[in-house]
Amino acid sequence: MVHKFKVSGRGPFPFDMLRYDEAWPVETMDALKLAAFDRREITLLANREPTVARWESFGWLVTSKLY
């Protein structure tokens, strides 16, 4: 099952979370947002449910789960 969710944050994107949650950006625009530093929301797909507490430890929020 593939999980779709959104994360929101600002500053450096925690790239290790992509590996940890086995996730990838949904669309090209989401991938481009990874390099920005202002507040942004990124839609991701993953092979597992997002680890909400770990995202929060990097200062990012899982804003929605869109199964």
C-alpha cells in the first residue's frame, strides 16, 4: 500500500526523512520545493505510514494523511 501525505515546514528540508519513511515527492513542483527555505507544504508518497514524531523532531509537521 502506498501512503500519500503532506509535510509542512521552513528552512532546510530533512532529506534523511525521505530515506527513513521510504518517501518521494509526488510531483515536480514538490521536488523543487525541497530546496527552498521559506515555509512550504510538500506532498509525498511513501511505502509506509509517515513517522509523525520523527518529522516533528526536525521541525516539520505532517499536515495531512491522504490515503
